[in-house]
Amino acid sequence: MIETMEKNRWTEAQHYEKNWWLRHAEKMNLRFYEGYAEELLNEIGNYLNIVDDTVILEIGSGAAGILTFLKSKHRFAIDPLENFYATIPKFSDFRDPTVHYYSGKGEELPFERNFFDFIIMDNVLDHCDVPHKVMDDQLKRFFSELSFNCLKMKRSGYFRVWSRELTSGRVIDFAKALLFCHTG
């Protein structure tokens, strides 16, 4: 029962995400990814210097990804909606053509173990079939087994979006805020 609910939640989240990007694509300035990249570089500056040979994976890269603005010759992105993003000219034209984009889920990565030096996960939970797998100690053990160390973790919440939906005056936004979910 829980597995079916999570699968439905995941399917609904993908539907919502795709529709959101369709509604906002033309007026969106994708340079916001550059700001995220600058913030990320500031956050990790004491731990890691990204150079040409740094092998980077971004899980849940979205339309272009933070790694569009990171300087490395080895950048990989994976997102469940990659096949959709690749069909939108505004997105595909904006992307750095040297980034390798893949369609897939964070739980089923098509890469060898110990392949990456740096992994970015931002706005990932709604792109997972079973989000609690990402949040529990299994993830820490998984990274530990691969000799990864978590040097910095930053959590940000849904509060600003929730607050905006709650006060927008639109019935659908109010319902989404009360139910903590999204409907297309």
C-alpha cells in the first residue's frame, strides 16, 4: 500500500514538474543556475577546488543544472525528466554542450562505483520513488562505503513556497499548501 502511494506521489510530482516548466519556460531566465553555482562554490570552497579534472554528477539537474556553470571537463547530469527538457529549445540552447545529460532516477544511477569526485543533489526528494531512502542513514552508510565524506550539508525548506501558495489568493494554491502537495 505504501509503495503504491509513493509511486503515485512520484508520478504526480513528475507531472507537476513537467507542467510547471512548460508554463514558465518562455519567460524564465535560466541564469538563476549561475547564482546557485556561485553559492555552491562559496559553500565548498574550504573543502574542494573544482578543476578541469574534477568528475561531477548532478542528480536532479532540471532544465540546465548547476553544473552548467562549473568549470570541469567531466560533468554529468541525471534527471527523470531529461527527455522532456532536451526537447525544449530554450533549455537545450542554454546548456553547455560538453555536459553529459542522462534520463534516470537518483536511486538507479547508471554509473560505476567510485566514479565521481563531487555529487550535487538539490531539489531531489520529489524526483525519487522512495524519498525516505534518500533521507535515512542508509545514504550516509552508502557514501561511507564508497569512501565519501559529507563535508557540508545544508537544508533549506519548502516554507517560502508554502507561504506563497497559502497567501496567493488562488484556490488551487491554497489547497496545495494545505495538503503539502502539488496538482498540475
